[in-house]
Amino acid sequence: MSDDRVMTIREMCDAFEVTPRTLRFYEQKELLFPIREGQKRLFTRRDRARLKLILRGKRFGFSLEEIRQLLDLYHVGDQQQTQLQRSYEVAQERLTDLVRQRDDMNAAIQDLQDQMKWAERMIATVGQQNRAAG
């Protein structure tokens, strides 16, 4: 496929594993700007690059507004210096949040495992008492 070739909505869905509804939603949120030919939407190389960044940002937990703001910084005219700097700052904040969430999850997992071990001991003890009494 040539980089400059436009893609239909179906081709975009297949290539990026998204639904037509997702693409229309991103268009409505002014994240994507496909060429409109009547009801038909044609996506350019730029749209494909933007969608790739949108999906990556969503995977990392960025809000759509954060993603839109970062994408808009592409046109500042400083060879993407501002966009890269702001992207790094947002990513650092997100990484801090993800590490905290992971630590919270690890603590919750450990607590649950401890409770289950206690329950196993209690079940075994009650079972032994019932067999002895029986």
C-alpha cells in the first residue's frame, strides 16, 4: 500500500481494529479530518498517523482532550519541540499514576491472598472439628 493512498472507513477499521463508530466519534471530536465525498469518508496518511497516536494515547490512559491538545501542538512550527516536550510531561504524569495504581493493585492482591490463606486454614480446622465430633 502506498503511503499517500487514501483509505476507506472499512479499510481503516480493518487496519486499526476499530469500529466505524469509533472513527466517526474521533472525527466528531476533531481528532481526525477525513476527506468527505458525500457520505463517503476517505482517510489520508495524516489521518492514519493521527489514529495511531490516538490509539496509543488511549492505551496509556490519556484522555481524548489530552490527546487532542497534544496533536494540535504539531502545528506550532518549532519542529515539534513543544509537542514532544508536552507529550513527555503528560507521559511522565501518566506513568506516575500507572505505577501508583500497580502498587495499589499489588497490595490488594497480597491482602486477598492472605485472606484466602486464612480462610483455607479455617475451613480445614472446622472440617477437622466436624469429623472429630461426628
